[in-house]
Amino acid sequence: MKISQESLSRRYFIALAGSATVTLIAGETLHAASSTSTRIGVIGSGKVGSAIGRTWVNRGYEVMFSSRNLDNDKTLASQIGAKARAGTPKEAAAFGDVILIAVPYGALPDLGKSLSSELKGKVVIDACNPFPSRDGEIATLAREKGAGVTSAELLPGARIVRAFNAIGAARMGSAHEAPGKVGMPIAGDDKEAIALASQLIRDVGYQPVLVGGLAMGRYLMPGSPLAGEHSPEEIRKIAAGLKAE
């Protein structure tokens, strides 16, 4: 009997939840204890991807870094430690139970086509921001339609959680020094994906705050009221105001 990737992903979540309580907190976000046996593929090993991936490795996760420059990824992995490795984007997408995509938004259409089978059914953390001056027409569309909704269309079959978009890259690698003090606004429609991504976000040092479905992803980018560092309570207040508009 052939088992779909979606079925495998859901079985993985059930096994994960079997060793931890999964609860709904204040009607906003699911908590689930992840295991460091969760493998993570990072597509885009620039400032954001490398900082987040490095922290995950330090927390005990196996992480495969990938970008357009495999030699740079191999150097990065060798500097980080034994649980870090390097590969092509296709290899990283196949390797990871969870995929972090942190590339210029203009690269998403091609990634969605070239990695369609590898990303299908996977939890994908979308850390990409659309800037028309850099990314062209697709970025303009994403800003008009909403980055979360557009990312889901460009990466069909992936279980998208939009996160790591509203805080500058310089802070990504230092949040673990004071864990839980800074909130991380996230958006998504898949409760199981949100649960797993939320724990990984905690492991980086942020307190994840679900602001709504992927439609709210339009606010998770520089220049929006949610941009910058805010406490979890401040994020909830700002998000409530945005929803009321």
C-alpha cells in the first residue's frame, strides 16, 4: 500500500505528540515538544538561514544547509559542528522533516517548481520577504495579495508557517541568550505545522505568537506594525488591532 507524504507527516506528528501534551494556549497557538531527531533542511544560508540553523545545531538538531554556493555551505557546516552538513537545495528539501526557506522572494517561483515533490506535505517555515526593488513583479503581487497566501501558492502542497520575517537578521542568532522575552509573530493555517514550527522557534529563543492564518502573513515583514522586537503581549495587542481594521 502506497503511503502519501501527507500521511507520513501526520503520523510523524502523532508520534511526536504521543510523548508530549499538545494544548491550545489562550486560543492562539499550539505547543508540542519536538525531538532533536527532527531533521531540518535550510534553503538559503545567508544571514538569516545561517544564524537560525546554527542555533538549531547548537540545540542538538541535525541541519543541512543549502544555497546556490555549495562550497560556502560546506565551509559553514564545518565551522558549526558535527550535526551540520551541506547539500543542494533539492537534497536539503529531501533531508528535512521541516524546511526553513530564507531566500529572496523572487527565488520562490523557481523553488516551487524544482522542489515540488520534495516539499509536498512538508512543514515549511517561510522566512522570505517580498521587496519589489529586489524581487520584481512577484514581490509586488505578494504585497498586494499577502505574502503568506502567495507563498502557499508558489509552494503548492507545502504546509506553510510564516515566521522569522518581522525581526532583523542581526538579532536572529542572539535571541537564545534571553529565551522567551521577545515574541515572534507567526501565521499559518495548519495546526500541526504550527505546533512543530512553534517549538523550533522556541528553541531559537523566541516566544511564538500566532497572529492568525496565512492571510495575516501580509503583516509579517519589515515596515508593518508587527515589525521589530515586541513582547508576546504587545504582538497580541497589535495583531488584534490589525484584525479590527
